[in-house]
Amino acid sequence: MDLTKAYPRSGREKIAGLMMIGRSVDKARAHLASTLGEYIYDCPMDRRVFDFLGTNAEEVAGAVRQADDDGQIAAFVRTKLGDKTTEAVEAWNAAFMAIEPDLSRPAYADAVAAVQRRAPHRTDITHWVDLIDVEEGRPIPPPRSTAAAG
């Protein structure tokens, strides 16, 4: 994968039911090929999913090096998930999707600018995955519900 010419997949795309690992795998492929461009393999978001799986960047890169396709990556992920329940994975996914970075940090200036350019009236796009999807040109997710629970 050449991340100087294409984006990694969205953090919301799942492998073996788990979000973010596909994006991390894309970055691992680029890392192994020395084509990361501006991306960082083993960034804090990668580490979140690695920690949940009980692994690290080196082990994931080794699995990626050995894998012919995402099916083999899914088998690796299922092995690392071990006895974690579907509910535990879904809870992790929900927590991951809820991450809101400090948008005042310079690191998020491009994402904030992309939202202002592509969806200037949207104030609900504040979660990390949504910001990155907008910045990388993916469809803007629908507004999050703000209705209070009854």
C-alpha cells in the first residue's frame, strides 16, 4: 500500500468485527513498503487497537508481512481477540467512535479546515473518525442525534 498516493481505509471499517485495525493494517503495509508518506504507523490510535488486542506494532507488522490478504489478517485478529465477547468488541468500537480530539491542537488544523470547507454548517463533526473521514474525502456522516433520551 502506498499512502503517498492513496488514503488508508476509514477507522470505522471493521476486520473480524473490530474497528481501526484495517486502517492500522494499511499503515503497516505502507510502513513495510516505506511508503507511509505523512502517516504514522504505531500512532496513539493504532496503539489503542493494539492494546485492546494485547499486541503491539511489531507483532501486527509481522502478521501483515506474512498475510496474503485481509482474510488472513482477520484470522490473526480473531486469535488476538481470544475470549473477548462480541459485546466487549462492540463496546470497544463504540468507545473508539466516541473519541473527540482537542480540535485546538495544530495537529487537527487540516481536519477542521476540511469540515469548514466541505460542511461549513455542521458543528456535530467532532469525533476523530468522522474528522479523518471528512479530511480524506469520504462521505460526511449524517448528523449525530441530539435528542435527549426519554
